[in-house]
Amino acid sequence: MAGSRPDPEVEERTRQHHLLFWLAWWASLFVGWLLLVDTFQWEELLVGVGAAAIAASVAVAVHRRGYIRFWPRAGWVRYVPYLAWTVVVDTGLLAVALWRRVLLRELVRGSTIRVPFYHGGDNGRDGARRALVNFSVSLTPNTFVLDIDPEGDTLLVHQLVSRPPDRLLERQRQLAAQHGVTLRDDKREDT
Amino acid sequence: MSVQTILVIALLTFGVAVELACCVGVLVMEDALDKLHYIGPAAIFGPLAIALAIVIREGLSQAGIKSLLTAGLLVTVNPVLTHATGRALYIRRRDHLEPEPQVTIFLLVGGGAPLVVATRDPLRQAILASFFGILLGILFFVLQAPDVALSEIVIGAVALPLMILLSLAKIRGGER
Amino acid sequence: MNAWLIAATVLLLGLIPCGVVMRRGRVVEALVGLQMAGVVQTLVLLLLAEGYHRPPFFDLALVLALLAFAGGLVFARMLERWV
């Protein structure tokens, strides 16, 4: 970071930011504590206040060092109903696969697909995108992420039932294409 | 039978059925990566159904809230674990890793020694010493020294316990 | 014998296939079995907590869910290259 003397105004804003961050953590943790102990005895409340304070301080310390950069876009919430629906559909696919394996005695094998994926940088937005894509793909039972390859700019996904990449993965491929990442094709390999 | 009871029984049946079906899935699918898929529905529909049943019965009391928290935790945590496990499998296959018995046996020997020392009762200690001797034998074998392993097994499995037991018998026979 | 305890008993049967996988499969397959067993055990604890009307058991289920997660991560990480 350039500059020898920290700008007092920037320092003040950073301090306020950290304070708000601490308060947000403290409040959430304290609510969690209340949910778990389910009592308003002052001893329990006191312990809760203290424990939440310690944990919030740790959170702020980590945040200040920048170890975890996670800053999702609010708009990504629109994927939630889609994910819920996909979970249901995927469970159906798995049920059919189980049926085929157990009752019809067919051989059922999954496969691995490579999806072009823009890795992005070490910042909050890209970090959040990587984490949430990983989470979403792994949440839906038919798919989970095997590996995110930073150099090759690919996402390795294992599917039990072969399906074309869904909306989420298509969006990631679009994003990758925008950033100039292409693969020969959607390579499908058998494990 | 009230509506509540019917609902609870329906949810429980559904939840348990999903879990059992997923256990069967984990058993019958051939490849490890294929087995991994079946933990997904088990960590989502089972917990939600059971937590919902508990909430219907208990309302949003301690029990209800904790059940929902547990279910929520399982749903949130499972994708992370599935990815981690899948990644481990993928890396092992890619790098052609075979299990390394050395590390495991070293850990067992390292953990077994304090266990033997910490046992107070001489008879029980004799048994543990015998078990430990066999562990050492396996360690020597894994380290490619079968002759030493053989000696250790003979001593550990027979000679040492015999000596200890005979001594104990003498001592205790004298007491009686 | 109430519905919850019956459900818990039936659910415990699910640990048998998991046990078979852990015993007979390869190391990586055993890890999958362990993960599945952890989920089943957490749910069994929930059902027992409700069946026996013991509020503290609910805490057990919560703790098990958390620790099974941590333990699973440890296993997965170690299996990647060290064991």
C-alpha cells in the first residue's frame, strides 16, 4: 500500500467499519447463544455476552488480516429457489439410479465433466463466487465439485446421472468465455 | 388419531425411508465417488423431515429450535464435506496413491505405548503388553524386517505374557 | 414404545450397510461410509431425544453434527496425501 502517513479520515472510516463488523458478529452470536440456552437468567446472559465478545474479536482480527475474503453479491440470492428445486429433481434422479441398480441390476456409473471456469483473483467477489459455486454444485445431490483448477481455469464436477450443465454451470461458462477462457469442448470423462 | 399424529408419523416414515435408501445407495454403488452422491439426500431430506416432525410435536421450544439448528447444520455442512471427500478421492486416484501402512502403524505404536504404561492392574497390563508386542511385530514387518518381526511376535504373543502370568500366579498363590 | 423410538430403532439398521462398506471397501470407500454413518447417528440422537423426552440429548445431536463434520474434514485432508 502506497503512502507513508495514514490519512486520518480513512483511518476513522476503517475504525468505524471494524466496529460495525464487530457489532454485527456480536449480535448474531448472542442471538445464537440465546437460542441455544433458552433462558434469561442473568448468569447465562453474562456468559453469552462474554463469549460472543471473544468470538467477535477473533472474527475482526481475522478480517483485518484479510485471510478470508468473502463478499457475495446480493443478486445471487435469486439462485436459491432454483437450487431448492434442483435438489428435489436430483434426488429423484438418484432414486431412479438406485432403482436401476438394485432392482434392474444395471451397472450405474458416474462421470466427470470439465466446465470452463473463470478463477478470478484473490478478492472478496471472486472468492465468494468460487465458494458459493462450489457449495451450490455440491449441495445438489447429482453433482459435486472435485477440484477447482486455478491454472487450467476449469471446474471438475462429478455427476452420477449424465446431464447437460445446468443454469448455474452455464452461467459460469458464460462468465469464463467473457474473460477469454475456453476449453476445446465440454470434456466428459469416465472415472 | 389427530392430524398432528398422522403428520408426525408420515414425516418420520418419510425421513427414515430416505435415510435407509441412501444407506443402501452407499452400499451398492460400485465406485467410491458414486457412493458419495447418496449422502446428499440423506443430509437434506432426512434431517428436515425429522426436525419438522419434532417442531410439529414440540413447537418452537428448546427441542424444536435445536432440532431445526441441527438439521440446518447438516444441510449446510454436508456439501463442504462432500467436496472435501471427493477432492481427496480424486487426488489419490490422480497421483496413484496407495494407503501407507507405515504412518498408521507408527501412530498405533505411538498411541499404544502410553496405554500399556498407564494401565495399573498387572494382569490387564500383561494383556495389553501382548497386544502391543504384536503391534511392534507388524511395525517391523511393514518396515521390511520379517525376521525381527517374527521374534517380536513370539516374544510379544507368548513368551512375555507367559512369564508375567507365571510370576503373577506365584505371587498370588503365595497370598492365598 | 412410541413412534420416535421405533423410528430410531429402524434407522439404526441403516448403520449395517455403512458398517459393511467400512469393513469391506477400500480406504476411500470406508470414508464415505463413515460420513453416511455420522449423518444417521445424528438423526438417531434427535429421534431418541424426542422419544425419551430428554432435552439434553438435543445438544448431543447438535454437537455430533458439528464434530462429525470436523472429523470428516480431518480424514479427507489427511487422505489427500499423507496417509
